[in-house]
Amino acid sequence: MNLKTHHPLVFPGLIMAAIALGMLIHGPITQLPNYHHFADRRVWLGIPNAADVLSNLGFALAGGWGLLRLALNRQLVPGVRVGYGLFFAAVLLTAVGSGWYHLAPDNARLIFDRIPIAIACVALLAAVWQECHGQHERRSVQIIYCAALALLGYLSVWWWQYTDRPSFAATALLSPSPAQGLGDLRAYLLLQMLPLILIPLLQWQARISSAQRRAFGAAIVLYALAKIAELQDHAMFHQLGLISGHTLKHLLATAAAGVLVWQMGRS
């Protein structure tokens, strides 16, 4: 099968189905027991967990910069603006949600952190799809498409919150563990994983310029490094002293968004 000439949805669809099936077979993925126990709890200017809170300003700058670039860039096809507009708006809202969460980390506040992140992931995937294969679709169709994906992002977080209830665990025959939490993160993690895999494939299929593919590749690498830093939160803080892995995660993810804004300004 020629992957460049066959219907563009076939191969990405097979990949999505394979990953989703793998997660279904794996079973529920729950939150780590110490998820809310971040390494850097220093107070600065009366702000608790100051480094993790203030490092979210980068998302506000990247999101705002992206929306400004989007408004000034007249070369983008109108329909493509919908996906990128939703993406940069979600990045901007991530600064608000994540900053609010890190002031007093708990599951109730974490919802406002995860919803814009999930929407940003699906919005970026939608933007790339529109750029590669959907430029001739009507704007109204693309708005509906992005709205449906945004709803999917919200539902992935809602599912985690819903399955975090002990009553659901009892009916699903799960083993309650108050320290760990019961919520199933599979849908949320799937939405974060898909853009990392599908965006390079979609751009390759559509023969997008090498410069744009390199920019997206750099953004993907930066985001992958951000996720690694997140897992090494305490280890990095103990080794470096000045910055924790979670704070570095915010900075690397901001850099990833910044690369995309920079590339859009050059297109």
C-alpha cells in the first residue's frame, strides 16, 4: 500500500486503533500515589510553590504570542486558523489552570490544569490535519470538527474524574487505593500521545516543507523531554538545587509551543 497516495485517514486511523486497543488491553492507568507532592515547595513573595506557579507565565506568553501571530499572518488558509487558534487559546488557558493548580495541588484543582492541556493536544492535531488535508473544507465544517475534538479533550478529563469515584471502582471491580487514586487516565494520555505520533506522519503524507517538519520535530522532542523532566521532578531538584523537574517541564513545554509560534510566523 502506498501510504502517500492512499486515503490519508487509513494509516493514521490504523495507528490510532492499535494504540487505543493496546491501552484497552492494558487496563486502567491510575495516577501515581505521590503525584501532588512536588519537589520544589519554596515560597517567594508570598506565593507557595512559586517556581511551579510562576513558570506557567511562559504558557501565557507563548499562547498570547501565538494568537497575535495568527491574527497578523494573512497567508494562512482561513480554515487552518481555526485549529491553531484553538491550540494557542488552550496554551494560554493552561497558564491559568496550571498556575491555579500549583498554588494548592489537589485533584479538584488538577481538573483545570488537565482540560486545557487535553484541548491543546487535539487542537494541534486538528490544525495539522487541516493544513495537510483539509484546506478546502468549509470553515463551518472545520469549526464543527475542532469543537468536536475540544469536547473529546474535555471528556477525557471528565472520564478520569468520573472513574476516580469509589462507587465506580466498586462496580468495576477495581481495588480502591485512597493514596493512589482510582481515576483512569488512559483517554487523557492517549490524546497526549497521538499528536506526537500522527503529526510527523500526516506531514510526511502531505509532503509538507522540510523546514516546517523540522520545527514540529523540534517541538515534539522538547515536549518529550518535558515529560521526562516531569518524571524526574525530585531527582533533578536534589541534583541541581535551583530548579525541579516539574518546573523544567513547564519551561520545555513552553519552548515547544514557542517553536511552533516561530515557525508559523515564517510560513
